[in-house]
Amino acid sequence: SDRNHLLKEAEILHKARFSYILPILGICNEPEFLGIVTEYMTNGSLNQLLHGKDVYPNIPWCLRFRILYEIALGVNYLHNMNPPLLHHDLKTQNILLDDEFHVKIADFGMSKWRVISMSQSRSETSLPEGGTIIYMPPEDYNPIQKTRASVKHDIYSYAIITWEVMSRKQPFEEVINPLQIMYSVSQGQRLDLSEESLSMDLPHRVLIIRLIGSGWAQNPDERPSFLKCLIDLEPVLRTFDEIAMLEAVIQLKRSKSLYESRCVYKSGKKADVEQISLNIPLNPQEETYSGSIQCDALPLRSISPDISRLKSVPKYNILSSG
């Protein structure tokens, strides 16, 4: 049921307490209302950051590398829980960003606890539609086929996210039919790795291409672990000094503030800037994302803007089942 889905997500958030996982503050459990209360993420999702080019014309490379590193840290933590927790729905809409643009991984509605001795079946789960298909490995396309729950699902999604972060393009944006994506990917075709997508200015470009290529390998056994990704990314991150990182964060804050000021000026009156649409282009296959987090077929409605106006309390989100 919807309530069970929401309670499952609350349980997972409670157990998965880590710097780069969205923290749960509590549950509102009433006969007519059930909701999860989480920390409020002022900078929205990674999807909004990457594709809101009117708001953020430039995202410094150092911050992009930090975001990728923090995602890997968060998922590596999940995979090392006992039993391991597999997210199974990683995408840029589920990577939230706090005040300082640090990563908080969210939406555990499709996650799975992995039991080594047990074979997991996807037979009761309908094939996810929309944007999720973009981040799904080809071995999971058949909802009837029994597949063992594997950490290799998340690393495939991470490879697509890495490409998206470094290119600032929507994956498969030119393809309208999701079935066409599934067919192409199952035949071994992947996103473009040429300089048209991954600029020659990209620092450590060869490493990133290798990381992406191994992450979306057709054979799941050839994909690396998140620990291997961290080992590769950590030396790169150390090449960026702290001052450069602080300047990058300040630059994004200024860009956002400037955009909001222009929007308020154009409206001719003070507006609640948190309600202003960022006019982000959506992928044809991608479900509309409007501040909601998807839990299978269950939309977890965010009603945080109403709460955030109360200056006497900290900002937080309530994710509701109804």
C-alpha cells in the first residue's frame, strides 16, 4: 500500500544516516495523513543545477568533481551497510543539494536490501517509465526475468549521471520513444563521448571517459565498484584547493541570487522566489519533476514551501502519501 511504501522509505532513511544521505527528522503518522519530515534542501536537485542554464550559466569543474565524489561516497556507504542497500533509482532528480551544494541522496522508494542467499525477482514490478529508463542498465529491462539484486545496477546509473554532470546535456534528449533507447542500449550503443559532449577543456578527461565507459559496460561483472570510483576520483579532487571550491560555491549562489532578483524585478512585485519556475528543459522520456520524489507509482508530495515561510522554525520538507 501507499502507507507501507512511505514507511519503508522512512525506515531506510532512518537506518542510512550518513553525511551524503538525505536526513530524516521524523514521521507524521495520523489516520488521515502520513508523511516523512526531512531536512529542507534549498538548492533543489542536481537536475535543476545542471539543466537550469538560465540560473547557472557556468558550473566550475571543481564543484562538478566534488558532486560526483560525494555521490560515490553516499552510494558506497549504502552498499557497505549490513545487509547492503541498493538504491536502484539513482538519477539527477534524486540527488539533492544543500545550502553549500553538498550532495544528499534521496528517494529510496525503489531500493532493495540485498540478501546474498536470495534471488530477487522483478516480476511484480512494472517496467519503470519516463526518465528512469535512461539510468537503468540493460539487464533490468525485462520486468519478468528474474535477476539477482546487484550493486552493478547503481554503478550503471552513476555512469549516466557522470556523463550528464560533465556534459550538462540531457541523456538521449534527441530520442522520443523510450523503447528506442532500450533497443539501442541493449545492442551496446551508449551516449556520445566525443568533444561535442565532453569538452576538451574537461580536466582529467581521459580518466572521466574511462570511468564512464567501465561504469556502463554491457557486462555487469565488468563494471567497477563505487570504492574503485572513489579511489580514482580522490586524487583528482585533491588537485582543487579549498579556496577554488569556496569560490565555486559563491559563484553559484551569486548566479542564483541574480536570477531570482531579475525574476522579482520583471514581475513588478516581490515574489516567493522558491515558487519561481526555473524553466528547465525536460527530456521527452522523463517524468515531469516538480519538487516531488517518486516512490514506484507513489508521488511523495513536497509541501515545504508553505512551511518554509514560518521564520520561527527551521526549513524542512514533508513528504506525504496522500
